[in-house]
Amino acid sequence: MKAIIKSAKLRRIDDVWKKHKPQGLGFSDTDVIIIELKIKEGKEFTQNFYFRLKGDGTVGHSITKASEKRQLNILTFIKRYISKEKNYNIRANIIKWKDKEVEVEKLDAGYTIKI
């Protein structure tokens, strides 16, 4: 099933959740990409990617396995749908994500981007 990116925002986790991070996120997860999508049938949903952004706008590395897996998810998403560039600068290029087409799949009662 196909979906179109309506908007993509890069935010600091501290700006989104003022008091506590969502359960399961590590201390090295400092940033979140919030992607709003619209499926061809008209339904809309949001997907978040948690990771650590380096100062140069590229994805950083983490010392915990769970955080490293989240870093790999965003890198896989970028490589599959956005750019094949190795050191892709997310901060500078996230505004170009709008109107890109991605593949989604139904997962329980919602949807998720196929990575």
C-alpha cells in the first residue's frame, strides 16, 4: 500500500515531552522525526523515528543496542525512500521529504512505514 508524506518535522525530544521521555527511550535518544502521512484511500497517520542527531545533521551512533536499532531504522528509511547518500544531512534536507511516496503496511489497528 502506498502513502504520501504530508509533512516531516525534526524536533528535540525535550521540546516534545517536557517532563519525561516515552518509556523505552535511552539517554542517547535526543531527537525525533515526526512524519505525517496520507494513504491513498484518504486515511492519515503519524510515525515517529527516535534517534540521536550529530551537530553536522547526520545520524549519530549509540552505545545501547536498542538505541542503535532505532538509529538503523531511520538510516534504512532514508536509504530506501529519501536518498542513497551515505552521510545524509537530515537537518538541511528534511523539508524536501514532503510529497515523497513511501510503502506502508497495516499493523493491528494502525499503519506503519515498511522499512
